[in-house]
Amino acid sequence: MPTRLVYRRYGGSLQVDIPHFDALVEAISIPETQWVATACPVEGLQCDPRFLSFMDADGNGRIRVAELREAVKHTAKLLQSRKGADAGSDVLELDALSPEGAKIRAAARRILEALKATDTSRVSLEQVRASEQVLREAGINGEEVVAPAFLPEPVRALASRIMAAFPEVKNRAGQAGIDPPTLQRFREARAALLEHLAQKEAVFVWGEPSLARAQRTREVKPLLDAYFLQCRLVAAQPEAAESLKLPALRVEGALGDTAALERAAAELPIAPPEPSGVLVWARLYRGPSFEALEAFREEVAAPGTGDAERLSEAAWRELSAQADAVLTWQAGFEASPVRGMQAELSSSTDAELEVIEAACKADLALKEELDAITELERLILYQRWLLTFANNFISMPDLYVAPKRALFEKGTLILGGRKYMLSVLARPREAHIALTSQGTTCILYVKVTPRDTEEGYEVAVPVTRGRSSNLEVGKRGIFHDVDGKEHDAIVTHVVRHPVSLWEAMMMPFQRIGSFISSKVEALASSGDKAFAEKLEQGYAGSTRVVSTSVAAPTPAPAAPEAAAPGAGAAGLVAAGGIAFAAVGSSLAFIMSQAKSLTLVDVVSAAIIIAAIVMLPAGLLGWLKLRRRNLALLLEGSGWALNDRLMLTRELAALVTRKPRLPKGATIDRTDVMRALLAATRGEDEAERGGLSGRAKLLVTLVILFALLWQVRIPLVLFACGREWLSAETCAALLPAQASPAEAPAPATGAPASP
């Protein structure tokens, strides 16, 4: 009876429930559009690598729908009991195998027998892998490749010599061995070399010195071929003999230049060309090739022709042909891969080769059984991992359950007082950022550096609670991978988006503050620059005045340049006074405008302004928070997803956490630093040697008096307008040009200019 499928909703995503293997068998038949994922990369999954290699049937580094379906069907066909698959067990009960698994059952029994196991009713993944290694190391590989150590003793040496003559072949255990194709190549090479050796006596006409004489002949061949050609030229045209000599001008031009003389001498004939085509050895020129020709005469020409005085063209042709035959034979000998076995070629019999070949065929006969062991390992891995993999591919409930870890998770990041529970492999980072930047989720890219020799990697971590303003590039933390190992971590990139509604509402104020800060810094920088330029101009003007006074002691009419320094200093003071007056006037104006406002008006205005700024930002932030989608995080890592993995409030609370204090812990709110500062303040003050408290108060009062003096008139006018002072006091405090009548009215009006 088929299992009735149940669909559940996880964070707004409708996913099929796969609690056991029978449900998985039914789930693979639903349309692909109802699967959460349709493809995923092999890299980054936290499960047995061998299982992933079995799942990736085409070896392209990705697992697709068809491959998962085929794996489930294969497992369902071989298992008549699915209890082990439901439990995700790596121990296979032999009784759970169906009749189609007879070969696998036989392989399991052979393994248990080889390992001398006491319990023969079940086999574990560990036993399978241990037995496979034992069989491989025992020389049983099922590939027809046999190492010499596993051959009969009489043929081991021969097998080693044959292996050395041909390219190395290894079996699954990584051992170099011999196989039937290598034996066939040896037979062919042996037959060819024996036939080649039989021709040696006919080719080596000079006996043992034949090879050396042939090499000497090949050395002088271009020289003698050219000489006899020159002889034919002189025989046909006698006057050509003069043309074969060097012009006197060329010889004179080469004098003193050794290299030029060597090149010129190399172009001369080896001897005077004879029209008869005979080389008289006594007439050889002492050119660059003289020694080589003399050696050829003594070692080859004289013994070969019986004439030590001369060499005819016909005799040279015969010697050259004999040397070419020797060299050609030698080249064929050196090309043979078994030339090093020349001494034992005739002694190696076909019977010995048949013994080696029989051992190879015996190993091949075990191939079916060894393949069954591989299939046994595949079945156990499928029983262990298929249900887990399907719950991270067809559905993804593990992503929404706190104690569990999804297969694509890499570990937990501890950073800035929070735990970020979800992280995925981000490789390559640039492509991952290009995709996640299109979403509305704040993403941290973190470089994880293991403390051992392992290579580091980069992960993408979603930030779903707290604040993102304190997360910057370069911030360091620690990373706990899924195996519990601790590694160093550093933030390399931040895709910044609001994490909470409050942060979204406050973001405009942060931007305004950043804008004002940048402008103030720019104005301060430009003011410092302008002030420095004014000082520089004043200093330059003072220098010119002093120079003029020293050069001309007699007073002269004041020139504009002489008045410039004084005018500059006075102007600076005047400008300062005007600035203080402007500030005072502005302050008085603000006070006059604010005196008509009540506290309720001020608070209401502040609330309205804040609402105007915060409500649109909050609405936009709320929309962004509702659209947060974890699917982009996985798609950036190479996943192909059908559905959005919406980041709900519940899931956000699972992904980013701030652990509470331990149970029973209390908080002492006393500030310990205050007591420490009180105990060390006297000592610190003495060490600093700065201004005392009274001196600081005096300086503060002087500055405050100077500021109030600049705004005294607007303040007095304001007080007189409010009738806080009597008419006599106002008349006494105000100058003649600013009478109390000019004071602003209590309700409206701006303060008069001083």
C-alpha cells in the first residue's frame, strides 16, 4: 500500500514531509517543481565523500534530480526491509537484502569470513572498507594487474624485468604490477629483437669495431661528399679550381680576427680538388677538419680499402653505405624496449609467460566479486545517507529545526557577542556576492583559517538579529565547524542591509549624522588651510617691511605693501569680532523666536520631524525585512532552488542568537572603575603635572566672559524687552545708539544688531 504524503509548511514554504524511507520512495515521484532543490554542488556538503561520489553518477561535481531518483530506486530494489534506512544506520542486516541482492550477500559473507567476524548476520561500513584494503594489499584487485610479490617464485624476477621495460601499470591498491597487455607487448618486442639480432653479423662487416667506424664515417661524411663534388666540378670546368680559393682581400680583412679566420678556413676544400676524383691523403689542407679526416683515414679508410695513400670516390661510396647500414641497425636495436634483456631473451620460455598470464586471469576472475564489494559499500552508504540527503534536497526541514544541522551548513560563527548558527561555503566569493547583493538580507563573508595545515575557506553568514552597524571588515571572531573544531575567523566583506525594524528607522539619522560629520570635517580642514594661508601671507608681509626698513632708514610715505601686515593682523582681529557678534546675534534671534514656544510645542515639533523621517524609513525597512530570503544564500553556492526560503521571525531567532547568562547568575551593577579611579586620582594628577582644578575653572570663566561680552547687547535688549530690568538699568547698560526702546517686543521680533 503506497504511503500517503503529507505536506508541511516551514517558514512560509510548503514542503513534503519525508520521515521514513517508504515516504522517500513515494516522494521521488512528485513533480520536480514541488522539490525545494533540483540540483546542488558536491562541494560544501557535510557527509561521506564516498557517498557523494556514488550519487554524482556522471562525475560533473553536481547532484541532480535524476541521480537522486536512481539512487532511491536502486536502494529500494535491494532492500526488502527499510528499518536500517529509516534509522540512517551504517550497519547492514543481511536478512534485509532482497533476492536481487544475492551477489551483495555473498560479498558480505566473504568479507566476514576474511575478517573472521563472530557475528555473520550483519556487516558494517567499517568492516567493508577494512576488508577491501586487506584484499587489495593481498594482491586481489580484479583488474588483471598482479604485483610480482604475488606471483610464483620462479617467474618473479622475469616479471620485474618485463615491467621495467614498459610503462608502469598500477592496480587499485597503488601497487605496480604486470598485466596481459604488457605480456603481449613483451612477446612482440622479444620476437622483433631476436629477428633484429640475427641480422647483426651481416651488417657489422668490420666486426666488433663496426659501430665505432660507422660513427667516425658519419662524422666526416659531409666533408668528403663536398670534396668529391668539387672534384666533379673541376673535371667539368678546370677554371673553377681558382674560384674555390679565398680572395686575397677577404683574407686580409680577416687578419687579426680569429673567428673570421675560422669561418673563412671552414669554406676552403679539404684538399686540392682532383679531376680524377681521388683524394690524396698527403695533400690534405691543415684546416679545421684535418684531425677528424686523419682519424678517419687511420681507423676506417686504410683498413677498409687497404690503401693508406689515397681514397677514390667509389671506395668512399662503399664505405659510406656500409656505415649507414651499421648505424641504421643500431638505431633499431636502441628503439627496442627489451634491449636490456638481450642476454635472457632466448632463455625466457613461453611457459613462464603463461604462468604470469594465468595469475593475471585468476585475478580478473575475482572482479565480479570485488565489484559486489563495491556495490555493498554503495548500498550501506545509501542506507545511511539517502534519507538525510533527501531531507536537505527534496525538502529542507533540518534548516528550521534548532538541534539539527543541514548538510550544507559549515558551522557556527562567534562574533561581536552573538552566535551566528547558519553558514554556507562561499566559493567563489565574487559570484556569491553578486547574487546575495540583490536580496535584502545582511550577509557577512568570513575567512575561516584552520589552526593546522588545512587550507582555509570562506563562508557566507546571514545576520538576522541585533545590529549590523558594528559589523565591519576586519572584525575578528572564532568559528566552530560542524565537527566541533575551532578556527580563527575574520570578516572580509559585508553586504549591509537593516537587521531590525528599529535599525531601519534609525538609518536615516545615521546617514544624516555621517553627512554632517563629513561636512564639518571638510569645513574644519578648509578653515585650517585658509588660516594657515593667512598666517603665511602675514609672515611674508612682515618680512618685506623689515627688509625695506633696513635698506632705506629714511622714512618714506606709507605704501600699500607696508600697511599690509598691520592691516592683516587688525583684519584678523576684526573678523574674529564680527564672527563673535554674528554668533551672538544669531543666538539672540533664536532665543527671541523660541520664547513664544511652549514645551509642548517643542516636543510636538520634535515628534513630527522624527515621524516624517522615521515612518517612511520604517515602512521601507519593514518591507525589506519581510522579503528576506535565504534561497539567495544557497543559490550563490551553486544550488538550484524552486522555492524561496523566507526568513521569518522564528527562523531569524534560530539563525542569530545572543545567549543568556548562565542559570542562577546575578548581575552586580556597581561600577568597579569608579572606586579604582577615586583611589588613583590623586596620584594621576600629580604625575600629569597639568593645570589644577582652580586654574581650569578660571580659564573656563574667562572664556565664558569673553563670549558673553560679545553678545552683551543682544542679551540686555532681550532682558529689557521682557521687562526683567528697570529702565534706569537698561539705560546704564546700553550704549547711546541702542536705547531700550529698540528692544524687541516680548511676543515677536528679532533682536537689534549691536
